[in-house]
Amino acid sequence: MLIQVCVGSSCHLKGSPEIVELLQKAVSDYHLEDEVTLAGSFCIGKCNRIGVTIQIDDDIHTGVTKEGFKEFFEENVLKKIKNEGK
């Protein structure tokens, strides 16, 4: 699974450095280092007024905030990895 976090100027101002830290910690906490590749990306082209844009494989998610990060990670990373393992 490839997770790309927008680090362009707009997302940077909306908290992408914090989101990157949360992703790194979550990947480590769940021992997903062999299943997840984290990368930075300049503008993904889906800027939102709130939050950060993240692309997971071919799916683009907008408006990711540190407050909503746990739910985002569970729904879009953990659930997807669990379903791929079946």
C-alpha cells in the first residue's frame, strides 16, 4: 500500500507535518512497515479548505485532520489491509 501525503504549501499550512508524524507512528504501532510505504507528494490537485489531502494507492482523501486521523486510519488503512489479507 502506498500512502502519499500532500506536502504542498496549502496542505503544509493545514497540518501535513503533523499528519505525517501520526502516520509514521500508526504504521509503527501496528507493525505495518512491510505493508505500507509512506511518501510525500506535492499538490495532488484536490485542495480542500480544511485538512490535508492524502492519496492511498489510487484513492484520494481530502480534509484529513489530526482530530479525525484515528478514524481515517482505521477506515482507509487498517480495514483495507485486513480485507486484502483475506
